[in-house]
Amino acid sequence: MSGADSKRARFRALHERGCFVIPNPWDVGSAKYLEHLGFEALATTSSGAAWARGREDGELSCEEVLAHLREICAATSLPVNADFEAGYAARTDDLMTNVRAAVETGVSGLSIEDFNNGVRYDIREAAARVTAARDAIRSTGADVLLVARAEGFIRGHPDLDDTIARLQAYSAAGADCLYAPGVRELSAIERMVQAVSPKPVNVLMLGPAFTVADLAARGVRRVSVGGALAAAAWAAFKETAATLRDGGTMPLRPR
């Protein structure tokens, strides 16, 4: 079994029982340190990767994202899930081409969103795109896990019934794992878990409103943090740089 195949087998096994945290590095250094801390898998973050290149979230090209995925996969022995936004394509054929290219970087999973360039796809088209991504993965022969994302709650459409209907449609279309970032109510999260069971659900950790234990108790299989770690690092950087500029000093920090 190749190194990539071994990572993919371990990654799929993580989704079969229990609850695990899949933190989001934004560069090689953060990926290596998260592995050092003992996490079992990693997920890239489109926002963190963009900020590291002086861009806003969504501004990186597909080629730049593929290069980033290759870099992160090569830097760690852990399975890596790719934040692949909407596949960097409007046409289904192009989506499939890009998904196959993402698989070739060595990722163990990738996510596809139902929001692209300011437009949220209707449920039928979004489900068709999930099927296309599934077919593209299957054509490579690689056991890469497909995550389908319903973006309503973070795109101004916080409708739980619509979100659940979408997750169910994406599950039927071939998604292995379902994800609706932005849902903050534990009762709503539990409803989503039950609605797509036995498929695993990913939840985005948003501040201290709930803990990993809270989510595990409701059947959540995996927990990610999106760009939160990158945002925290940038906040510390900005504060320290401003202190150096304005006061001519550096805060005392552990080495």
C-alpha cells in the first residue's frame, strides 16, 4: 500500500466511529506543529491559505490551491482534507477535471461547496455537482473521502430545514461526509446528525459556545475550526507589529 493509500485508509477509519478534531493549518509550519501536538488528521483552510499569500478568501486560483495541497500533503504524515471550495469551476466537466487534479496531490479527502462566485446553487444542481465530484474521484481509483458542504448558514440563508434537505440530497448524490458550517445551536446540529445518519457529520467549531464533548454527545463525527487558527496567529502578529511600530518595544513572549 502506498503512503497516500495508507493515509486514506486511516482517514476513512476515523469517520467510522467516535469523534475527532481535524484542525486547519495554513502553511507547512502550522501543519507540522499540529502533527507534533498529536492530532490524527488535518484539513486545509481556503481563508488561511489566502491570507498567507496576501489575498482574501476565494481569491486563489485553482493552480495555486493545488500547489498548496501538494505542499501540505508532502509536509505531514497525517491525512489531509482539502478545502476545495466549489471545485474552482462553474462547468461540471471542469469541476471533474479539477477534482481529479486535487486527488493527484495526495489528499485523503476533499470538500465541495454549494456556493460559487456569489451564487448558491439550487439543490438539484448542487447535488448534481456532488455526483460529478464523486464520479471524478471514482475515476482515479483512489479512496478519497468526499465532503459535501451546505453553505446556507454562513451565506445569509440560515434555514435549517433547507440545510437538512440539502445535506440529505448530497448524501444521496454520493457524499461520504456532510458539513453545514455556521450552525450554532446544539439542537439543530443534533437534528442534522440524525437526518443523514449513518453518514458522518462535520461541525465547524465557532468560539466557546460548545465543546468537542458537547458535539460528540450529539453524534458529531468530526470537528474543524476553519480559518480560526490562522486568524488567531494573524491577530497576535498584528498586535506585536503595532507595538513595535508605535512603542518601539516587543512584548515579552515565550521563546
